[in-house]
Amino acid sequence: MEMEKRISLELRNKTPAEVAELVVDNCRSSDGEVEGLSDDYKELEFLSMVNVGLTSLAKLPSLPKLLKLEISDNMIVGGLDQLSEKCPNLTYLNLSGNKIKELSTVKPLKNLKNLKSLDLYSCEITTLEDYRESVFELLPQVTFLDGYDHEDNEVPDSEADDDDNEGLDSEADDDDEHTAGPTRDGDDDDEDDEGSEGEEVGLSYLMKDGIQDEEDDDDYVEEEEEDDGVGVQGEKRKRDAEDEGDDSDGDDD
């Protein structure tokens, strides 16, 4: 796809002045020049044109707010003085995989006063003796070259750190939820167990009371039966005594 057409698609119904980030990697420049960009992209802060066949930056428009420029894997051999004129506030520049061979080619970058990170990886210039020391001396404002500082400390990726922190926070939240979850479930289980035990105890108690009541009822019935038997026997003795009395009176007569 041609660069100009790709840029128009990336606008996504926005005007150029509303675009802060633009990525057109792997499209094609018809003549090796920047196409489809204009001074209207005055709010652009990040621009990526990786592997688009660039050989020159002569037609790069004025982008005063541009902070990061990715133009790796192209065929740029020079003309970097255009960057200090059109993108004076650059802090990050990736020229990896281009045709840069000499230190003199990168010397114009000295005018990019805010440039902190420069990538020249896979450029022929990296094969020069004392390459890193020479670039740091030539461009004293640069802190990181090819991802490392002068003492070989790796560049901190703030965006990656933020993403990692968000991921850790998310995992921590998940862990807290998982930890809290079983605890609540455990409490529920304990409550259920206590409830079950309470129900079992209550049921056992009721059953015991029921059995005891039945036993008491049986005892009461037996006592009534005994009382009835004693009463019957008493009445029988009384009648016998009366009969004997009657017999005794008859004998006297």
C-alpha cells in the first residue's frame, strides 16, 4: 500500500490537527521520500515509518511537537540535518537498519538538544572502532545509545514498567479476591457447619424429649392401671368382709 493512502486510512475520520500518534509501518514510498504528511500534523508526538523504503528526509514536514520518531529498516544514508530543523524537540530517534556508515553522518543530531535516546543498531557505523565512545562524545546530550547508557545500563522502559505495574496490581487484586473468597466461603462453611450441628443437636434434643415424654406417658398409664387394680382389690375385700358379716349374723340367729 502506498504511504499516502495508508496515512489517509490511519486518520480514521480525524483531521490531521487532531492526530497525536501515527503508525504507517510497512507501507511503500513511491520515490523514497515522505509522502502524505504536511504541516497540518502540528499536534503529532509519535511517528513511526518503519520499513517504508525511505532514502531521504527532505520532504518531512515541520512537526514541532514530535517527540519520538521511528524510521528504522529504511535506506537513509544522510541528510539528518533535516531533523533538527523540522523536529527540534525530538527525545527519541530510531535509525536502526539504515545505511549510515560514518560518524559525520550523525553529527547534525548534535543540534537536537532534547535527544536522550538514539538507536543505530544494525547500521554499518556500529562496526567502527570505539563506536559507542565516539558517539557519546559527539552527542553529549544522548543518554542511551542502542538501548544502553555509557556504563552499559539498559534503558528503562517506562511504558513497559507501567504496564507491568498494572498487571501486578491486577494480579494482586485477583489474589486478594481469591484469598478473600475462600475466607468468606470458609466462614460460610463454618456457619453452615455450626448450623448443621445446631440442627442436629436440636433434633437430638427434641427426639430425646419425645422419647422421655413417651416413657413418662407409659409410666403414667402403668400407675393408673396399678391404681385401678388396687381399687378393684379393695372393693373385693370390702364385699368379702360384708358377706362374712352377713354369714356371721345368720349363724347368731
